[in-house]
Amino acid sequence: MILDEFLPTYQFSETHACTIAAAPGAVVGAVASYRVESDPVIRWALAVREAPGRWWGRGEKAAKAFGLDDFTVLARTETALVYGLVGRFWALDFGLRPIADAAAFAAFREAGVAKLVLGFETEEAGEGRTRLVTQTRVLCPDEAARRSFLPYWVLIRPVSGLIRRRMLAAIKRHAS
């Protein structure tokens, strides 16, 4: 997988897939144009996640809704799109660190700060169909980060899975 180029080792992952009646290039285009804010369920889930930060005030960041614009595009090919994100995701304000590009993502090393990749990769499925696989991987660089991230992952993973499945359904509708 193309994700191996950016995060070959990780402690947490989640994978979802669907088959779409479209060419790989059209599917990747639909992924790139997808906006989480277009889905009311995802908007609601993100608002619930952001509520504690808004209630306890975390400055300007707390006022801005989290979305794919917070991610950095690490790679885009005819068959794949990979986003990267770095932060303390368990923190009220996500603890995001700015990452300019794939090289900055690869070079990033800070104790207590996790790295996440969100990838979308296509595979030929025959008869004009494409299988779209999305995988999320998270690397915690040290034991303190892993201990902080684990309870967050346990709480957020079911919602994360729902978000990924809804994203795939929307991308499928858009690309077909």
C-alpha cells in the first residue's frame, strides 16, 4: 500500500472498503473533492468531539471546525490519495502541529505527538469497477503518547468507522 511510504509502522489502524462503478481516476477525483462538512451526521459527530474544547475555550482553534482541510496532502496519484496529520489528537484542541508537505511529515519527530495517515487507494475490480480502500494508521512515538492515545482511540474508533463508511458511500455516489 502507498501508506507504507509514509507510515510503515504504527500501533493503531482501521480499514474500510467499497466497490464503485467507475474508473480509478474518477474515484480518486471524487475522494479529492469530498468535503466532510457536506454530511450532517459527520458534522454532528465532529461537533460532539469539539464540544469540550469549545466549552473550556481553547482560543481561535476551538472556534474553527475540524475537517480534511486540517490534513496535509502527502501524495496524489491516479490510483491513490494520502493525507497526513500530526498532533495530540486526544487533547481538547487536537494539539495539531503544522506540516507543510510529505517531507516535513516524514521528518517530524516530537515526543508525545502522534502521526496519522489517512489513505485512499484504488484497485481494479473488473467490469469497469474499482475497489476503494481507506485506511487510517496512527503511530505514537513513545509510551506516553501511546498511553494517552489508547483511551481516545477506544472512544473514537466506532465513530471514526462510521465517518469512514459515510465518506465511502458519498464518494461512491459522487464517482458512479
